[in-house]
Amino acid sequence: MTDLVETLAQSPAGRVFLANLHHALAQSPAQIDHRRFRDFWTTARGVLPAGLDPRRAREALFELFYAPVNLGLRFGRPPQTPPGHDYVVHTAITPYDLLHHPDKAVLDYSRVNASLPRDGRPLNVWTPDECRRLAALVTNPAYWSQSHYAHRYGIFWATPSDSYATADATTLRDAQGLVHVERDEPLIQLTFACTLASPTACAAPTVIEATYHRRFKARPVSDLMNQTAANLEALRRGRILADGAPELTLSSIPMTSLTHARYAGHAATHADLDDAPPTPANQAANDEVFSNILVDGRLGPIKAELTSWLEASA
């Protein structure tokens, strides 16, 4: 167990995960269910063996995420909501992801292309007018490629806050921690009104659901829905760790629950800490800075306490 913690601590992605995991476990039972965590860690030990190459930390964290998914475990504490309660939630997505992402595409590309021909342009280049027309197509069942909105692993992230119902693309991206959405990329906001079959159909996101999220933070807060991505604008402007939008992870819901889709604009700034075009070197440097912000000079105690907790969970 010590070898595994030490290996993860050698990479920025691993240190972000360890710092978030430490925050979550330190706040038990508010942020994570220890009984389920023991089940999860038993599986995770086989997914992340000791001696893991730290250069593969991010890929390994993808694998780590699938351990609880394959077990059918949900770690976030569900809101105290009875079955049959209606939720209105908003999620932001790029046109490219709507059409081409292997996990997120819900539109039939051939049908959309017949209405909005690309004329050989890059798949991520969309004019404002095209985005508005695409948003109108999203609400038309004739263009859907699947009956439910869900990512490959069966959950998606959304905000229940109506404060973002009319926000521009830059605000949406920064508040929801969409660090992969770059300057001049458009966002489409989808609004769902869904009736939950059970109170466990949605939950606050935790470090387990966000294992590979580059800008997730698990902070000791009273509102469970504020376990969320760090606000990207605050990171860019002052290296400040501030709350993003309140978020929930939800199980897949019928596309018939979609009530509205709108073009939110094109992002006006770069996404990451250096406010510069992304390159492998820039991303590595930004990941290092963010991991240092989260760790806050406490890597030694974090490793020691995590090792103790994980060994107790073994």
C-alpha cells in the first residue's frame, strides 16, 4: 500500500488524486461512505498495482475510476429527496462532443450533416449561426442517435443551479471546470427536467467519480453539491482555489427529458492556469501548479495518513 501511494505521489495527476482522497476521507461521513470505500479499495488494489509507472498515472486513474463503476457503487451522498422528485439540471457540451465523442454523442452525424453541411471544415469549427441551428436540432427526436443521455460509464455531471441557465460559454466552462474547452470553442447548454426513480439516481460528485478530472477539488464544505471542479477563472487570475458551480452526478436519463438547448457562445479565453494555448509542456506545468495548490505543502502528512487509512481498509 505504501508503494502505491508513493508511486502516485510522483506525478501531478497522482498528487491531485491523493490530496482529494485525503480531503474526502478526513471529512467522513460527510463526503464519502467508508464501507463502500473498503469494497472499492479491494478492487482498486488489483487495478493499480504497486510499482506502477508514474508516467501512466492519468491512464491508471481512468482504470481506477472503472473499479467502482464495475462494482455498481455510488460514493456520493444522495440529496435527501424522495423518489418521484423532479430535478431541473443544466450541462454544457461542445458541438464536437454532441456529434463525435465516443462517450457523449447523442446526435446522428449523417442527419445533422444533411441539415448543416460541414464543407470540409474542421469538426470543432462552428459559426454562431450554425451553433444556434444545431441547438434547435438537439431538441428534435428525429436527430437523436440514442434514447438516453449518459456517458459510457453510466453517469453524467450537471448543475442544478439556475444561476447558470443564461450564462455565457466562458462562465459555464470556468464554473464547471471544463478545462478541455479552449478559447474560441462553442458550448451548447442542455437543460433536462427529470423525475428520479429513486433518491440514489443522483448524488454529489466525489473524488472517486472524479479520479481523472484535472481540476477537481474535494473540499470540506457543508453543501454536498459543492464537491466540484475548481473555478477556472479564479485559478487563472490569482491561483485561488474557489468553488465552481454546484454539481451532481446523475444516472442516464431519457432524451425525452430534454426541455431546452441553447447556444451559450464561444469561450473568450484560454481555459487553463497560464491563459495560453495548450501544449503538452504547458499542460504539464499547469498540472504541477494545481497539484501544489491542492497539496499546500502537506504531501508528507497526506501520504502518511492515507497509507494508514488504506491499510486499515485492506
